Amino acid sequence: MPTPSMSSARPLLHQPDHGARADEAVRRLVEHLQGGLDHGDADEFDRQFAADVLWGSPYGMTLAGFDALNPVHHLLMDRQTAARSRYEPVQTLMPTPDVVITQVRRQALPEADGTEPSGFSEMAMYVLVRRDGRWWLAAGQNTPIARQP
């Protein structure tokens, strides 16, 4: 985690004493995303998505609500749009005991024959909110990872 500048009055928002809880919430989210992708199961992929989830696709499309997003994920899974990939947590910030903000990378994997991946990789920023003891995805923004020009 970053350290505060000596000349700055900016607060550090992360609560390190809740770090294990934050890591567990992100681990579960990543398990559902990975399992859904691996099995082509949109319902498993979206398992933790809140009813009013806000979603930004890597192509700039935005959707609001599980009822709008889940059919899109079903279509994408049916078409096998995403390349074989591995999800991996990158960073996590827990500003309150009931909110986790995390960056998660989806890394496209090489093809079975060892050739370059056929799809793109992306970085996502996810916001998880705990309600009634359960973590829900409140928002996600996905950005393709591209080579710098």
C-alpha cells in the first residue's frame, strides 16, 4: 500500500486491520469469475453481482442492473467470446469494513498448442459491498490491456 507524503494532508483510506477480510472477499469473487469463464456459465460468473450492479465493458458499453447484464454475459459465454484466461487479484483497498475496491487482471493464456493467445487481456476495477454478511459486486469497469504506442 502507498504511504502518505510528508507534505500532504491526504488521508490513507485502506484499513489494514480488515485486510484479511478484503482479500477473502476478492478471492471469492475471482473464484466465481474464473469458474464461470472456465465452464462457460454466465450464472456462475455473475453469482455475486448485485441487482443494481453498474458495469462498464472493455469496449465502452455501460449497463445498469443484473437483469440487463446477465443476458449479455449468457450471450458472450455461448459465443465463447473471451479467450482462455486466468483471473488474478492485483490490488485491494478496503476504505470501510463493508466496502472493498479491487483491481483484478484477466490474463489471456496461450493457446493449447503454445501459440499466442487469441484474445485480449484486461484490467478490471471492482467495487464490492457487504450486505447482511454477504459480499456483492456493486460496480465493475473493464479496460483492455494494450501495448503502449
